[in-house]
Amino acid sequence: MSPKRNVLYLLFFLNVFGFFSTAQSKSYSKEEIKNLSKLATQYMYDANFEKSLVTSRKALDHAIKIKDDNLIAINYNIIAANFNFLVEFDKAIFYYNKGLLYANKTDNNFVKSKLYNNLGNLYCFEKKQFKKGVNYYKKALEFNIKMSDTSQIIFTKINIVWASFDIGDFEEGLPHLNFINRFHPKFGDKSTIVALNMLNGMYYGNIDKKSESNFYFKNAIKLGNAGNEKSDLSYSYYEYSKFLYKVGDYKNAYLNLDSYKKIDEEIYEIGKLEKANVAGINLEVDEYKREVVKIENQNKLQVQIIRKSRIILFLFYIIFGILLLLLYSIYKNDRFKKKVNAELRLTNEELIVAKDNAIEASKLKSQFLSTISHELRTPLYGVVGITNMLLEEHKELANSPHLASLKFSARYLLSLVNDVLQINKIEENRIVLESLTLNILDEIIMIKNSLSFLAKNNDTIITVDVDQSIPENLIGDKLRFSQILINLVSNALKFTKNGEVFILAKLVNQEDQLRFVEFKIKDTGVGISKVDQDKIFDKFVQVGRNNTDYQGTGLGLSIVKQLLTLFNSTIALESEVGVGSTFTFTIPFEYNPEKTKEIINNIQVDLSEKQMYRVLVVEDNKINQIVTQKIINKNNFVCTLADDGFQALEILENEVFDIILMDINMPIMNGFETTKKIRRKGIKTPIIALTAFTKAEIIEEGISAGMNDIMVKPFEPIQLFQVINDQIEKAKKSDLNS
């Protein structure tokens, strides 16, 4: 920063904001005035001087009305700063003095200091009246000393020293320079260090101490080249060249002067061009004057006056025409802006309506999917359950293709329902990845076994190849990972007959605790054409279907792609018609043996012996009653049925149960209300919801009603008994603690 050229502008930006910290605010009206002053300052920073002046004048009027001298002084300072920016220095001086008139009526030394400092800057570096400017600096210094603000004292003293040295008054500037040298290391600003070294060089050069002067000048140039203070650097070169010339080192004096000119040209290139333009105009004016002198010698004075008048009139018409064009342009722009703003408002209103409609449509879609999934899961529970009962009670039907087809069809329909719900959850950002321990090889083998039925039907072999360098235990979302693999492998099996499907896993990278595993699902099936490869990941898209038909909704690959985005991964496809396809993706898993051990230790395992528990099943659907009762009785539990909530409450008046299985969607009184009434009676028996709704839909309402857990129908019997055992054990521990 150059104190000589740039300090004025820096002070404007710092000082005006500084005023607000000292302005008193005891009433609402003062706060309004302060807000107007801040707005005026912001307009000035944005170079919108017209608005700044209008706003500051409004703030000034209000300040005068409430007779707040402090706020009056602040707004006079803002007005003066605007005129200073507009290069109207006489007006700026007038308003700075007006501000001082009111500031002197207050005890706010900070405001007084800044106003005097601004006047000093203006007189020293704009008006070139150095002595007057230094006097203002000294007045500012008095207030800085009163406030004990050492950093402001240093800053003002640098301006005083430079102004004094600039007019050759080294005796005046020396005490201030000594003060700066003493306190600058602790309180000074890095932006003034170049100027300080240069001033030291000027002083020692004046008293003919060549070595000291050389040291400070070179240090100033070194620091200037290392920093961004180009203006201070140029002055350092200039002052150094004067010193070298003085001591007779003309060559180096010339080199430093040349460096000064180069930096000065770089900084003030635009200014030089403007000066050149003005000089050119002045030259033309001089030439014209000489012509006038010639004509004056030949013609009468009256002819000259008429000619000048015509020129002036012509220029007036040109200026007037330009002003009219400017006003017309402003008018047209204003009308255009109003029209565009009106169109934008209309468009915004339409967008708001469209957004509301989209939100409503999304809610309706979610409600529809929830209802449909419930209505489909309920009968599916019966179909799957009765199929399992037939297979268990009639062992001779175990190899029946019809019963196997029935079970497969029911599970297939359930998977379709799950696919639709899954894609909806992903789109609504309702899926959060979990951190569970998993073994890559075990998961792949389990998926291979679960899809062996489909592979056998298509006479296809599933081959697994897992890199042995992959750690045995990793941490990740086991469920989502399995969903991705199941969808890709089942898709490969559907389109591969009498061929082979490969499941390949390879460790490709390690970063800290992350292990990046690349998976390839490769098949020797029908392949995918280039045209279709870009769209197979879209929802409900199935390419290459014909009369032979491949089963599916077209959601599997779309679900895979969206699930992989949750892992911050993508999927790549290589395929050739008649040869086969390869799907490749990479998932980062966490490898942390200590965390893995902690997760495993936190898994609750029921090692107790089987006991005979009493179970109350509250279910209105007769088929589901039969299925649930059969599952419970098979495990040697005692099952009691209730057709609705009222009957369940009557039974609980007379009997005690170890667990209650509660349906949610029942007529007259649903499962939530029934649970609440049970809890009001003081019954603490664990209640597990058996419902066709998804768990996320009802978990909040279920927990608040007093339910302990939720099972989504249809479910595997082993899962039900694990939950039952867990809840009964928790209830026992709770009773012991109480």
C-alpha cells in the first residue's frame, strides 16, 4: 500500500465502517438512521454514487431532526467521501468540515480522528498543500493518542513522515520516523513495511550515511518485489535513484530510474493514455488558436466572435442531441426492464404452481404405492405361507413342479412389488447406507445358491472367482450390496441359456482404511446391441423382448445404477450381440479390524434353550390367521387368535401372554389404537407389528403408540422367532432391573 497515493481510499473503506461501532443507538429511530447510513455506504462501495448521496442525505435529514450530532457527522463524512470519489475535491472538503463541526460537539474521538485524517490525505495527495495536510494529520494524531490506538498512530505518522520528507523537511519528519521504527514490529501493518524501509533510506541519504541508506533502499525494493505493493516499490526505485545520483553512482541511478519508469508505466498505463489523449486535444486547440490569430490579423474582431459563437452553438446542439439520445435509451431500457420483470414474475408464479403440483403428485404417488404394496403383500403372505405349509405337511409334494412354480411365482410377484417400492425410496432420498460387517466371498456364495434354481432352469453354470487379497471382514451396507449383485446376476441368468455366468471380485486399490473392490458380472448370453446399451439403465426399459419374452419389470438395472450412486460409484457395460455382456463397478468398503470386532460383539445372539411361550395374534384376515398360527404352533408356542382390537382387549383382561403379534390395518380399531389402549391398561407385554406396510412408513407412529418392533409381511419364520426371542429377553431384563 502506498500511503502517498492509496491511503485515502483505504481509509474511506475502513473508516466509514468504523463509525458504526461507535455510534450510539438508544431508540428505534436511531437504528433506522444507522441502517440508512450503512445502505448509503454500501451504495458507495458499489459505485452507485447517486443512490448513495440520496440515501445519505435522507439519513442526514433524520439525524438532524432527532439532533444526533454523532449521526450527523457520520453522514457528512459519507457525503464527502462520495464527492471525493467523484473527483470534486472542493465539495468533499466542504462536507468534511461540516462533519467536523458536528463531531466536535460530541466526545467521539474516533469520528474526529478519521475526519481529520481524511482531510490530511486530501490536502497532501490531491491538493498538494503539504503543510496544511500535515497539520490535519497532527490533529488526527492527537485523537489517536487519546484513544491509545497505536496501530492508527503508526499509520498516520507514516503519512506525516512521507509528506514531510517529500517537501524536504526531514527535521519535521524524524521524530515520527523514530516512533514508527520503534513500534512498527509489534503494532504495524505488513502493507506499510515497504514504505517504512524507503523512508528510512531517504532519511539516511539526507544525512549522508551511504551504507545505511543503501541497506534500507535495497530492503524496500526486495520486499516490494516479494509482495504486491507495486506503487510503493516504484517510489522506492525513484527515491533510490535520486540518492545514487547524489552520491555519484550515475549508472545505478539510471538503472533504478528505469525500473521506476517501467513499474510506473505498468501501474498508470491507463492514466498515461488519458493524459496523452488530453495532450493531443490541447495540441489541436493550440493549433486552432494559431489559426484564429491569423484570421484575427485579416478580419475584424466581430467575425471571430461570430465564428466562435457558431462553433459553441454547434457543440451545444451535439451535446444536447447526445443527451436526448441518452435519455431515450434510459427510457427504453427502463420499459424493457419492467416488461422483463413482469414476465419473470409471471414465470415465477407458474413455476411455484408447477412445484406445488409436483409435490402433490409425489405425495399421491407415494400414497398409491403404499396402498398397492399393502394390498399385494397381504394376499402374498397367505400364498407364500400356505405354500410352505403344504410342502411341510405333504412331503410327497416336495418335488411337485406345480407347487414349486406356485412358490416361485409368489416370490417373484413379491420381488416386483419390492422393486417398485425400492425405486420410489431411492428417488425420494429415503435410503441411508448402513455399516455392517460382511464377507465378500460368503455373500457371493449365498447369492449363487439362492439363484441356483434359475441357473438350473436355463442350463447355465455360475462361476465365482474372488481375489484372495480381499480382507475376510469388511464394513459396508450388506443389504444394498446384495441387492446390486442379485439384480445383476439374475439379469445375466435370464438372458443366458446353456452358457456360463461369472461373478468376479478383485481388490484394485487401497486408501487409508478403504479397500476398493472391483466386481465384474460376465455372461455368455444374447448380448446387447450398441443402440440399446445407453437406455437399459432407464426405468421400465426392456430391450430385445419378443414372443419368447423375458420376465421382469425393467427396474432391476435402474435400481442397480441408483444404488451404486449411494456408494459414490458408477457402472460400466461392455457387450456384443451373440457373445455376451460384462457389467463392471467398484465399491469402496471400510477395513477396520477393531470396528469390525466391535460390530460383531454388539450383535445379540440368543443362546438360551427353547421355551414354550404364549403368543396372542391379533389379525382380521382369516387366511393370515391360519398361516401365522401354523408357524407359531410349529415352534411349540401356544397361539391364541383375536379377530380385532376389541376382542384382543377382552382376552388380555383374563389372560397373560409373553408376546403380542399385532396387525395394523384392521377395521373398527386399527393396530395403533389397540396398542395404545393396551399400554394405557399398564400391560408391558412386548408388541410386534405384523404388517404389509413398509417399515419406514409406520415406524414412527408404531414406536409412539408403544410397539416394540415391526415385521413386514411376508417374512421368513426364522426371522419372526429371532425377533420374538429378542423382545422377550429384553422384557425379562427390564423386569429384573426394575
